[in-house]
Amino acid sequence: MTPSRPLSLVGFMGCGKSTVGRALAQALNIPFVDLDDEIAQMAKAPIPQIFATWGEVGFRDYEYNAVRLLPPKCVVATGGGAFAWPKTHTLLQENTTTIWLKVTPPLLWARLSKERTHRPLLQSPTWERDAERLYAQRQPWYEKAQVIIPADGDDVSTLVQKILTCPALSPQP
């Protein structure tokens, strides 16, 4: 399978977009793009500094512009909120194949509890309640993805195989 346009992995932070994306890109022999890395490079600043300096709106503007510059064939790991930002959502839906890595909240919270120091939106002592609220806001957006891959409990290679064999991504005769 060689995708005719970029494959965009969407979903809540901690669902595995970057890890699965790298493996998927390698399996397809196409470039991998981590949107957060692209944004940091464009802004010449790390993500936490972008949030601190320009706020979420400034960050989302960088994110939108990074999506506009995606190569024609790649696997992109979006940020957790990219698909829930209306103009970026529209751009992703129109120009890429969107794939939601659907992980249930209890598993997400377990993963995030180990890595929340790297997550600008999870710095509060009430991070878990904040994450639940954020997930509830974003879930309706994620559900609009063109492909939904249940991702609880699967290892990376299994998730890559699920994506590669997904009927929605197979060429139509």
C-alpha cells in the first residue's frame, strides 16, 4: 500500500501517534512528520515556550501552517488538539486521510501520569480532571476521523498492521 495523500494520525495526547506514526512511515517507506517537531522548528522555540509566549491560539496558528506545508506523501503525527481546532480539522480532513488512534481514557491517564511534565496542558495539580474535560471536548472531533482504529492494549506492530490492512485505506478496484 502506498497512500495517495498524507496519513494523519489523530487522537488524544498519549494515544501513541508519534510512536505508531514512525513505525507506519517506516513500513510504508515514506517520510514521518511529527507536527510538534515541525512547529518547534518553525517557531525556533520548544513547545512549552511557544505556549508560554504566544498561548494556545499562537501555537494553533503554527500548527495550522505546519499542516499546510506537509509533503504530499507522509505519515503525520498531529498534536492532541490539532484535529479539534476547526480550521486545522478542515484542512486535515480535506487534504489527508485522518486516522483516530482510539484509546480509552483510563489507559490514557495511566500513560499521561508518567509523562505529564512534557505536556503544557497538563501542568496543573488537577491535571486528571483537566484531561477528562479536554478529552470530552475533543472526542466529538476525533469521531469525525475517516478511519477509527481501536488502540487499547495493542503493541505498535499490531497497530501498524491494523492500519495497513484497514479496508478504508485499500485501493479501490
